[in-house]
Amino acid sequence: MTKPYYEFFCPVKIIAGHAALENIPFELHTLGSKNPMIITDEGVRKNNLISPIEDIFTAANGQIGHIFDNVPTDSSLETVQAAADAYRAHNCDSILAIGGGSVIDTGKATNILVSEGGHDLLKYAGAHNLPKPLKPLFVIPTTSGTGSEATMVAVVADKKNNVKLAFASNYLMPNAAILDPRMTLTLPRHITAMTAMDALTHAIEAYTCMAANPLSDAYATAAIKKVKTHLFTVLKTPKDEQARLELAQASTMAGIAFSNSMVGLVHALGHALGAVAHLPHGLCMNLFLPYVLDYNLSHNSEKLAELLLPLAGSQIYAATPQEHRAEHTISMILAMRDQLFDMVQLPRTLRETHKVSHEQFDEIAEKALNDGSIIYNPKEATLEDLKNILEKAW
């Protein structure tokens, strides 16, 4: 049933396909950019993922003003300031963020400083504190999971105060997301699995949580089907460019979905676990997804039942009695995790990570209870409820 009121917003131009990279110089030209800066990390550069983009600019008689490749695993205020200083020193006029979530966050935050001027990023923290559009920003993801290329959020660490700062504004959305399978071909299998489970969780929570709407539902279900259909193909044949492209599209579609309908308790617990045990975000999603869905079952079984169709296909969906479809959806996710464990040893339980102890449960639960994502979960959760979920995930 259509909601009486909802909003949906995604101004990001999606440029996708086997020659998507070749369009970058032209797309920048249309925005008046002549001297872009690349923001990336050492891993991306060592894997020679920047080289084809440099060649494309040379062939198009264009230039790259500077390459900043000093982005760490978790971006920080210091990293953003260093990138902004480099941008200004080389008289750049746009940004190409090439990498995963940390690189994309760095690109977004750097764009705030170089567009607004000054050095005080902190005054723009929070929601909707940017007064006007920023410089051109293109994002070229090298993983298929975060969906950050289509969201209005950036997260940057304040190391001095040991907190992570969130920035949210419509103006943080990139001008374009470039999805080219060449950029994910070298992604290791276990990271491919982790990031795909991140995308799957984005889509499932976008569909089943309280702010879902008809348009976000369409993106979410399409993303779920693409992950389920193509993830194991990529793991078996990592150089399959078409399957890689499908996963990249799934990640972006899931990003568009949750950017408009938010996420829930899986993310609240995942954020908390990541902060306490320093585990990768995608792994945290994989650890909690089925247990949170089971917890929410009494409040959204109808929507969860609908997800059996993109996860299992029409034949299994039709053959499953309606009253059993929600439970079967969870069973499908559990089976996917077992298969990922067999193929790439992606942990399914907190115990299998070898980095989490029972003594940390209180801290994880308390952090999760105070995480903003919990607001949109379809079922309220107490501290005791969260501890019970942690026990099930143990």
C-alpha cells in the first residue's frame, strides 16, 4: 500500500558499463572541469587501477591535476585537511574519488572544504549544514558494497576526541557514479563476499524498516536479486566482468534505496561491533542480518515474506505456503552465509571471528541502543533484547 506521504531523492547520474571510464573526461567537461584531483588510497594505486584512467585522460587530451593517494582505512579530519591542501596547491577544480567507503567519504568531506573555503570542517558536521552546491565530484567505486556513491552522507573520524563525525546534506551527493567492472576485477574473493553482504543488508533493511516507500522498495528488491544471482558467480569466476558489473549495480541500487528509506537494527549492532571490536563493516552485517530479521519477524513478516521472491526465484516462492515465506527468507540468508563460509571462510558467528568476547557484549549493546539507525527498526529493542541477539549471533 502506498504511503500517505514520502520523499525520494537521487540526483546522481549513473554511468555504467564496460566502457564507463571512457566517459569521465567528457562528463567533467560538461561541468566546466579542466583540472580534476584524484583521491584514492595506496592499495588502489598499487593494483594499477589509476593507470587506465590516466590513459583515458591522455587519449582525450585532458589532464589530471594531482593524485592524492594517502587515504587510510578510516578517514580522519587530518586526512581531509591534507587532501584539501593538495587540491588548492595544484589549482584543481573537481574531485574523482576512486576507491571504497573511506576514499568516498574523504572525497565528499574534502569537497566541503574546497568549496566552502577555510579549514574548519567541524562547523559543517551534522545534517543539512551546507548552504549551496559544491564542486564537481565523481565517484568510481572499487568495491561493491557501501553504496556511498549514491548517498548524502560522509563519516570522518575525529581522532583527538575519539569520535566519528557524520555529515549529511543533499549537496554531498556526487554528480556522477561511474560503475565499470574493470575497477573491481582485482577485488579479493573474501572482500567481494563481505561487501556484497553489506549491499544485501542495505537493500533488505531498506525494504523492511519503517521508512520504506514504493520507490525505495523497487531499488531494494532489484538489488537483492542481483546480489543473490551474481555473487557466487563472481566468487567462482572472479574475472567475470558482467557478473562484476551486476554486483556494482546492486551496490548502487541498494545505496539509493537506503539513502531514501534508512536502515535499522542490523546497522545499529554493526556500527557498535565495528567500534568495539574493529571488525570490517560488511562482516558485521553478515554476522547480524539473519538474527535481527528473526527478531523483527513478529512486526514485519509480510514484507520479509515478499523478499523470498528475489532471493529464491518464482518457483520456490510459488511452492512455499504464504505463512512460511518469511521464515524461508531467513533460511535462504542462513544458507548463503554457510556457502560463503565454505567458499571464502567469511565468519558467520561472533565466535568464528576470534576477535569478540562475551565481556564486550554490554558495551556493544549500549552503543547499539544509542545508534541512530535503531530509530527506523520496525520493532523496538531494549538493552536486554540486544544482548539476546548478541547471544544468538555468538
